[in-house]
Amino acid sequence: MVRKRNKIIPFTSSDKGFEEGWTKGRNMMFFPRPFRALFCGKNSVGKSRLAKNMIANSNFEKVFVLSEDPEGREYECCGAEMLQSLPEGDFWRRLASGKGGEEEDEEEEEEEEDEEEELEGKDKKPYLVIIDDVNFSKRFSGKNLDRINRLTGHYSSHHNISIIYCSQNFSEVPIICRRTSNIYNFWKPDDLDHLRLMGRRVGLTGNAMKDLFDNHCVDTHDSICFDKTSNTPFPIRKNMFQPLKLKKK
């Protein structure tokens, strides 16, 4: 331990070291990883399409998708693995250790228990989990609520796991997912109350949100991204690639 000083000491974490940042010329949809993105909009506005575009502009080691239709082929073009349910913590720890998340039988686990070590932070590969339009209140209660809390609050930042939450109702998304997201992409809702709720999360009033959507989103598929990643050069954009500025009053 170092000697006491009259300032905060920048200790490093051996779990981390993989965090990315914005660099000159970086694609506007290639967000620094790991990120947590919340997409909220009505049915058929383009949430899944946007998620697939983010995958196309990145290079994730593997993509996992949890949806109400585990047999669906929505993300087949991305080579995604469909999940029946959100895995327990051991699954994500095995990913971090370079084991791919596969489950082993008890005998094999005992043999490898002593030699299995987690990779150094800088060596952890980037993974992506998409939770796509599931019934959050039904899916994430009891032990499943604890699983999404741990994935969002720990495994994401310590094991290089980015997450995209897609939902039609902002208020139904678990609180920890709303509060820890650093990318918010919203499509215009039908009511001002919903706009106010979303606005509070990105630091804007309901009226300011209404002005943004009224002035810039004329098509059903138009959306506004609020980028809260560190040192972002594009904090507010329309349809991801068109930077916007708030009007000064």
C-alpha cells in the first residue's frame, strides 16, 4: 500500500484495462465498449434494426440475444446466439476466463478448478447482450431480477460485456438498466408524460424533449440519440449520424 497523500490516488483495477474511448475518425456508431444502451420506442419503429447496425459497426467476439421468441431469426444475419433465459453469473465469468460461457459437467469442473484463471483485464474480449422487447416485469422478478442487476451493475463493467435493452415502454425497464445506461436512443412517444420521464434521465425537461422531436423527427422511424459516453464528440444526434444542438433560450 502506498503512503497517504492529500489527494485521491488513481488505483487501477486488474479486472479492467479493456475500456475503449473516442478517437479521431472513429465511426459514430462504434461506441466505446463496454456500453449500456437503452432503445425505447413503439412497435416497428426500428429498434432491432438499429441494434443490428451497431453490431455491423463493431467487432464483438460474440452476440447473445434474449427475446420473447428464442426460435426467432431476427438476428440470424449477425450470427447471434439466442438465449432461453438470462444466464447466471457463472456463465459470464466463464466468458471472461476465455471459456466461452459453456457449462461443464461436475467432474470436468473439479479437474480444472485449480488451473482456471480469469484473463487479465486488457485481454478480455468484447461481448454483446441484446435484451429485445421482452416483458421486463414478467421476465425479471425474483432471482431473474438479481441476474439482470448483476449483469448490468457488475459483469458489464468488469468483464467487457456491452448491453442493449430494447423496450416499448420506458417505465417498464428495470431501474438499474435505466440508471446505468450511457446511451439512450428514443423514438417519439404519444404522450408528454412519457417524454418527461425519458427527459429526466437525459437531463432535459419534457418541453425540451417535445421541441427536439417536433423540430427534427418528422418520420415514424426518426429517433434521437443521447450519448452519455465519456468525452463523446456527439452528445445528441438524429438517427445516429446527424449531430444536433439544443436551442438556447
